[in-house]
Amino acid sequence: MARSIGSVAVIGAGAMGRGIAQVGIQGGMQVWLFDAAPGAAAKAAEAIAAQLDSLVAKGRLPADEAAAAKAQLRVADALEQIKEVDLVVEAIIENLEVKQQLFTQLETIVRPDCLLASNTSSLRIAAIARSCQYRERVGGLHFFNPVPLMKLVEVIRAPATSDETVAALVKVGERMGRSPVVVQDSPGFLVNLGGRCFTQEGLRIVSEGVAAPSQVDAVMRDCWGFRMGPFELMDLTGIDVNFPVSQIISAGYFHDRRLATAPLHQAMAESGQLGRKTKRGFYAYDDAGRMLAPSPDAASESAPIEKVALAEDDDALAELLRELGFSVSNFDDGQSPILCALLGEDVSGYAARRGFDHRRLFALDLTGRLDKRLTLMQAPGAVNALRDGLVAQFNKAGRKVTAIRDSAGFIGQRVAAMVANLGCEMAQIRVAGPADIDKAMTLGLNYPLGPLALADHLGPQTVLNILTQLQAITGDDRYRPSLWLRRRALLGLSALTED
């Protein structure tokens, strides 16, 4: 049975510390709040009380519960005042030396059975605990901002962290109203690691000239169900935040190509185009903070083209085209557009392999949702008039179109396969269990599906095929399939199947 924690000290009264203190007192625990800056803890306590009052005014919290929570909050003017607490949660600056000094100091103040936890998002718990005498009581409690709204907390197990400490931290997270997942002590832990491929593959697609940021975002929203596209997300979090995190995680995994970002990412950071905070990132923003984004939709004033030929027998593609008002033939008349549905391949390679006229050959991505938006891809030298006629017919049938240059895997296949593959790799290297990986990614990043559920949605064999094609065509090891994915695909198993 996990040890019960009745009192908590939160060190650091910034946004994260305030949030942790708030969910602590709402969980019925006595919470001491301390900050080295004079007056900061008292000011934070006032802000917490005001936040609880606001919840009451909005009808989201009963008045008696708010009063009980506020009665549990204490302000510490010196660390010595927290000597009897059951747990200390550190939420100070992301500086290893400063954190090590604090934990060494805490061991001289708190009881020997007091647990010590860090809210670090990028530093190893083992490194923070290196100078501690009782390393078995040190773990991580990584909350997400804003803490009262984000339900996930990562419970970080360092090599020396005891099972009893992990169980107690899980119970604390639950009392605070969070959903804990237990994660191994590794660079980026789970969510910050797992989120790399969504943004970084988007950066690669734009860097290759395949599509613009607004097009990538539109496809990932409309066809794949993400709340935000990768470029909207980077602008929101700040490129001064996500670029350094990408560098730290890449270095932490000894520059595994699957975790490499793109030169464009560095260029944006160094130019000071940091996103919403500077009113300029991958998008521009007006004084009210509204995004000024170019349309991702292909426009056409051409007459619709209704007659098309199929490159090969494909029932799904034929059914879609007929639904959209096309007359579909299996014979090439030498003039009409030729349509194909590709998986992990580009139009150029398909045209050369099958002997089709690349000027009239166009590809549609049939993965993802097709009810709002279609992705249409063409090879170099394609007849744009034919493309425009296809776009006109798609629009006439009520579909928006994202028209892109040639790319193995379009947009959606590439991003989805990379997200799924990284989730599989996290399971392979035991960052966490497969179910917890999916739980963390859906709660922590609002993904429509966890990465392993996404692999199952596409089919592990399909994901493996996409990645294998991408690796062969590009020669880039960033598309190297995870062994976890490969073995489950070959055996016909779910990606969530544990060893």
C-alpha cells in the first residue's frame, strides 16, 4: 500500500509552483509555499486564493471547498519552516547546479523519510539527486502548464528511486486530481520526447519545398484530427522554447536521426521570429494576437475536369472519385489526368516504375479523413492546367484541396508514421509502458490518438511500409522503423502488445 502524504512543500512560486500548490490544497493536503525572492510566495498565495474565488464565481467550485482549500495553504519565509512535511516538490529554475544545491540543502532540513521530487522538464532526476544521501526517496513529478487544467503528471523513476517512492508519488498525483504515468528517467521524459516528430517532420516537409506551413497545418487538422498543426503549435509554445528542447533531447539520445530537427528551426530561433510572443513566427500576428495566415486551399478558375483514368485497379480510389462526380476509366486515353493512390511513395518514382506519363499523373492520399480536405500531389513537370481542372472538380464536390509538390508519403502519411514510430521506439526502450505512452500523449499534448493507437489505426504493417519506402527513397536514417513496430507488424499484432 502506498504511503499517505498529508503535507507538501512547494519550492518556487512561479507559474508552475503556484499551479502545483493550488492542486495540492484542492486535493486536501496542507501545502507550504516558499520562494527565495522576498514576498514572492505571499504574492503567489494571494493569486491562488483569487483563482479559487474565480472558480467559485463561475460555478466551477463550491464555496465551502474553496474555503477549505485556502485554509490549507501556508507561506514559508524560510526553508526551516518546512522541516516536518511529507513531500517537497521543487519548481525552480532549470539549472542543474542550482537544483543540486537545493536538494543537498533540503536533506539537512527535512525528515529522513520526507520524499523529494523535482518538476524539471529537461534534466535527469538522477543528476539532480547525485549529491543526495538518500537517493531512493528522490523522484520526479513533472506537471504541465497550466497545472490546474492539464490533467497529466509524469512520475519519474530514476535508477535509485525506490518502488515505495514511486507508489507514493503516484498517489499524490491522484490526490491532486491528475492522471499519473510512471516514466523512466530519460531525456525529455515521455511527452517532451514523444512530441518531437509532430513538429520536426512538419519542418522537414516545409524545408524540402513540398508545402507551406499553413498547408501542413491544415492537413494535420482536417485530415488527422489534431487540434493544432505543427507550425501553429511551435508559434504558440515559442520557438525560443521548442528549439532548445529539441536540441537537448537530440543530444541526450546521441543525435539519433529520428530526433533531429531542421535548419529552418534554428534559423527561426536565431532571427528572433519566435511566434506569437514576437508577433512573427511561422505566421504573422496582428496587435490583437490574431494569426494572419495565408490560405492553405488550392484555388482554381479553370473548368472542372470530370474524366479521369486510374493508374491501376483501386476500388477505394474509384469509389471516392465517383462520389466526387468523376467519370472513372481504367484506360488511358492519352489526354486525361491519371490518378493513383500512393503509400509512402512519390509520384516521380511511381511514374518511372510503372511507365506512366508523369505530366498527367497525380496522386491522392487516401489515409486520414477525406470528408473535409484532400491532398493532391504532382511530379515535377506536371501539366498545371490538368491539376487546376481536378481542383475545380474537387471544389465543386465540396472538398477543399491542398495541392503539394512531390513527396514520398505526402504530408499526413509522413507525420503520422513518424509520430507512431517514435511512440513504438519509446515502448521499445522502456520509457514507459505502451498504454501509458498513449495516455500521456493524449492528455499532455491533446493528440487525437496516442502514437501506438495511431499505429493500430493505420495498421502496423502500413506504418512499416510507409517508413521503409521513405527510408529507401530519401536515404535518410530518420525514417528507420522501430524494432517494436517491425516485430508487431511482421507478426500481425497490435502496436500496444507488450512483451
